[in-house]
Amino acid sequence: MPPQLKTLLPFLAVFICIFLVARYFLIPESFGKYGHYRANSMTETEALPTHYAGKANCVDCHDTEAAKLASDKHAGLSCEVCHGPGAQHADDPEKNKLIQSGTREFCGRCHSINPARRTEIIHQIDIKEHNPEHTNCIDCHNPHAVWELKD
Ligand code: HEC
Ligand code: HEC
Ligand code: HEC
Ligand code: HEC
């Protein structure tokens, strides 16, 4: 072996030791148990709080509103897109109230004219022109059955 390489050998040995020690301390506890993956992350993710209950859950207790929704143009929407995350409400409805907004601003999020949205897919209105004397769209449109118009 050439002498200049020989002088480098101790450095190489030290480098390998540092690498092994660092590797020992840096690899997370359960890494590799099920492959190239940290096994504990599954239990950690499972323990995170749930925010959304899902439509099926809402329907269990609110069949009247659900039947109405299913009968009309809003049938494809989830309940929580309008009422917000409802997992806590589903656990304890008396304690955890949900939002019920039918204001121009709220409905306008989906319905006010936006060139990036296709009108054939989602009907849009000019929020300044469409019955501006009303502060709430639900003065006329039933949110669960939008063509069941009130006077
Ligand atoms: C497009 C938005 C929208 C969707 C989707 C929607 N809601 Fe509503 N919901 C409203 C609004 C707005 C009100 C308030 C109506 C009012 O004050 O007249 C309301 C009111 C309610 C109420 C209170 C009714 C009362 O008489 O006090 C319940 C319960 C309800 N919704 C359940 C649901 C359920 C269950 C779903 C899904 C199956 C759903 N909603 C989907 C907008 C929506
Ligand atoms: C275990 C039965 C149950 C489930 C599940 C449930 N609710 Fe309710 N909900 C109730 C009861 C009871 C009330 C009336 C609460 C009150 O008057 O204090 C209520 C009231 C409401 C209201 C009126 C506003 C309020 O918070 O009081 C809305 C809106 C609503 N629920 C929507 C939903 C949606 C959306 C879901 C699904 C994410 C859902 N609910 C799941 C029982 C339930
Ligand atoms: C999350 C998006 C979303 C929100 C919020 C929403 N809508 Fe809709 N709305 C839709 C979709 C999707 C349709 C079905 C496609 C269509 O016909 O435009 C629809 C359909 C409608 C239609 C029928 C349009 C037609 O020409 O047949 C009316 C009216 C309407 N919504 C009114 C409302 C009102 C009032 C509110 C507020 C309470 C509201 N929407 C909130 C998504 C939304
Ligand atoms: C005074 C009652 C009234 C109010 C308030 C009202 N609407 Fe309407 N809306 C109607 C009537 C009636 C129609 C059908 C005739 C028309 O297109 O003007 C309609 C039509 C629509 C359509 C269908 C347009 C299309 O191209 O097919 C949408 C979407 C809609 N409204 C959403 C809304 C939203 C969002 C609000 C709140 C910003 C709102 N409306 C407020 C009465 C009302």
C-alpha cells in the first residue's frame, strides 16, 4: 500500500466510527420494523384527533335534512362543507354547535362569478346584481333544496 494512503487510514477509521455512532443515535426507534418505514408513525397518526364525522354520521341523526338535500341540486355536497367539521358535534351535539351560514358571502364562495370555474358545472351569479337587497341567500333559497324557493 502506498504510504500516503496509509496515513489516511486512521482518518477513514475515525470517519466510519463517527458515521456508525451518528447512525445509531439518529435512526428513529421503530424504523425498519415493516421495511423502509417508521412503524410508530402509524400509531401516532391514528392517535391524532378526528375533525370530520362524514355524511353517513350526520344522516343517522338528521334524516329530514339529509332527505331534503338528496332530493335537489346540492345532493353532491357533504354536510360539513357548509356546516364545518362536525366530529365533536356528532359526539356531543348539545355542547358543540355547528355553523349555519346562508349569507351572500358564504354562498358566494361557490356561486359568485369566477372565470376559473365552468358555469356548466356550477351555476354562478353576479353577487352585486342577484337580489342585492337581501343580506342572506337563504331568505329565498332553502340551503338543503335550493329550488324550493321561499317568497
Ligand atoms: C349548501 C350548504 C349546506 C349543506 C350542504 C347542508 N346544510 Fe344544513 N344548513 C345550511 C344552512 C344555511 C342552514 C340554516 C338554515 C336556516 O337558518 O334557515 C342549515 C341548517 C341545518 C340544520 C338546522 C335545521 C333547523 O331547523 O334548525 C340542520 C340539522 C342541518 N342543516 C343539517 C344538515 C345535514 C345533516 C346536511 C347533510 C346531509 C346538511 N345540513 C347540508 C346549509 C347547508
Ligand atoms: C348523535 C346525533 C347527532 C349527530 C351524529 C349529528 N347531529 Fe347535528 N344535531 C343533533 C342534535 C341533538 C342537535 C340539536 C342540538 C341543540 O339543539 O342543542 C343538532 C343540531 C345540529 C345543527 C343546528 C346547529 C347546532 O349546532 O345546534 C346542525 C347544523 C347540525 N346538527 C348538523 C350536523 C352535521 C353536519 C352532522 C354531521 C357532521 C351532525 N349534525 C351530526 C344531533 C346530531
Ligand atoms: C361547496 C360549494 C357550494 C356552496 C357553499 C353552495 N353551493 Fe349551491 N351548488 C353547488 C353545486 C356543486 C351545485 C350543483 C351544480 C349547479 O347546478 O350549479 C349547486 C347548485 C345550486 C343552485 C342551483 C343552480 C341551478 O341553476 O340549478 C342554487 C340556486 C344554489 N346552489 C344556491 C346556493 C345557496 C343559496 C348557497 C348558500 C346557502 C349555496 N348554494 C352554497 C355548490 C355549492
Ligand atoms: C329574492 C330571492 C333570492 C335571493 C335573495 C337569492 N336568490 Fe338566487 N335565485 C332566485 C330566483 C327566483 C332564481 C331564478 C331566476 C334567476 O335566475 O334570477 C335564482 C337563481 C339562482 C341561481 C341559478 C342561476 C343560474 O344561472 O341558473 C343561483 C346559483 C343562485 N340563485 C344563487 C344565489 C345565491 C348564491 C344567493 C345569495 C348571494 C342568492 N341566489 C340569492 C331568488 C333569489
